[in-house]
Amino acid sequence: MTFLTPLAALVALAALVPIGAVLFGRIHVRAARRELALEAPSRWSAAWRLGCGVAAIALLGLAAAQPALTRTASVRERTDVAALFVFDISRSMAASAAADSPTRLQRAATAAVKLRAAIPEVPAGVATLTDRVLPQLLPVSDVNGFDGVVRRAVAIENPPPTGTAVVATSYAALRQIASGNYFEPHVTRRIVILLSDGESNPFDPGGVASDLARSHGYRFLAVRFWNANERVYDSDGRAEAGYLPNPAGASIVSGLAGSLGGRAFSESDVGAAADYLRGLVGTGPSVRSGALPSQQTLAPFVAGLAALLLLVAILPPSVPARFRTVERRRLAVRVRRPRGARADASRDVTRV
């Protein structure tokens, strides 16, 4: 167990002031009880409530120190396989059903995180695609690092394409993966996952297939993000007149996947894509690559227990009605009063 903010436990010292006030008040209560000849409450009850109050204060100090359980899990990494997620970041991937709806690229990022989680032991990297392929993250076994890059670093036209074509995407650029040192030499199974809307300039599928051939260890799958009613919206929420969805994208992606001996999926079939990806990964040798620490903070549970004990210490004990009646009669007998006023005082106390 570790404490994330140990010095914050000193906040419990602030409770010394109200504790002192309570103890000072008890002196006056005892004096008044002697004057009225009242019986003192049970010592066990008083000690129990005081103990609950002290324990509550101590637990609040402990909660302020933020105790946390730290666990370390070993991480294993496959040595024979790696994956590269290639994101289409052309302007068309900014299309969405409405100005405030998730864009194609945002939906692709969510799907990539799910697909990555399906192969946790496989090193995975990130690259972007327009008319060229550029690396964002070389394949690593750090799943959290992968998710962070996908969520924060992958953005529309960042970097922008080099050409001036109306359609910036060109699947011919995928051939650069073979010469880009994206995979370690010892990796014998190299999986390329394309996340795109299928809107590409004309290209030669045979040329891509020759460079990313299965005989070279490459495996391929694609997930297409596209709907016919989607438009690209500007910062004012107006649809850009220069963009219209291309329905031929489905056949383009399917043709590319077929030429590479892989499969293409729609965004509604991410679960099936994950199953296919696990099949491509298969089984193989792995090594321990390090340890993955995790923490679970206990502060909310400690603070909740402190609040419960504080309620026990503050709330008065419940007394049944029949015992309250008996107690009033006992008070009427025990109260000391002058002889001449005994009868009137007795009646007044009885009416309490």
C-alpha cells in the first residue's frame, strides 16, 4: 500500500479544536447534571460514541492521505508478430452525419482501440495515410501508449498531403510500408490494419499486393467508415459544398483487401474484424517485456466509513416512547426544589 498525498493526513489535526470544545462543554454538562440530580449516562455509551468520533477523524485523515493498493502485472510480448494501424486522415474522414456527430476519424479511433485490445500481447504501431504514409508510433507492446497516440495525435490532415489533388487519399502509398522499416527484421508476421472511408484516387492494386505480399509476411485487413448521409462541416456548422460521399468506396476497399489476400469489414462489424485479427495473430513465442503497474485508490471507501462513524457519534441514541415516559416521572421525583414550591414544580416537570 502507498499513500499518494501523505502530508494531507495532517488535516486531521484541525479536529483538535472541536474535540477541545466538546470536552470543555462536558464539564458544564456534568455541573448541570449534579445541580439537577440527574443520573449520568452509561459510561459504555459515552465511550462508544467518543471512540466512533475519534475513529472517524482518524479515517478522514487517512482518506486525505489517499491510500492506494499498488499491483504489478508482468507483460508478455509476442516476438514473431507485430501490427500497424494505418489511419486515413484525409479531409473526407472529417465527414459526419451532423455537425456535432462523431466524425469518421473519431469512429475509426474508437474502433482501433477495440481492435488493439483484442491483441494485447502483440506490439502495435500507428501510421497516417494521405498521399503518403508517415509513422506516428512504431510497434510497441504498451497498450496505454498506443491508445494515447490514437486519441491525441491522429488528426485530420496532420500532416497535410503533399499533392493538390481533390481526393488526397491514395492507397498506392501503402507500398511505402514495405520500405519504411515499420517492422523489426525478426518479425515474420506483419499485420497491416487500414482504417479508411474507401475514397481513394485510382491506384494499382497489383503493385500494392507485390510489395505487401503474404510471402513477405504481410497480412491485411481493412475497416471502412462511411455513410451516405455524411457531409464535411466547417467551423460554423455548414456543410461544405465541395464534398459528396463516394459510394464506390466499398468496392475499392474490398478489391484492395482481396488483392492482398485479406478481408474488409464495415464499421458495424468491428467485432468480426477483431475475431479475424486474432486469427491472423494466432499463437507464437513471447517474452516478458516488463511490468505494468496499476493502482486502486481506497480514499472513497475510507471516507465513506468515516462518515458512517461520524453519524453514529453525532446522532442521539433512539429511546422507545415507554422509556421516555418513565424517565419524565423519575425526573419529577429527583429534581430539587424549595419546600413551598414542591407541588407547583412537580406539576411543571410532569408537563414537560
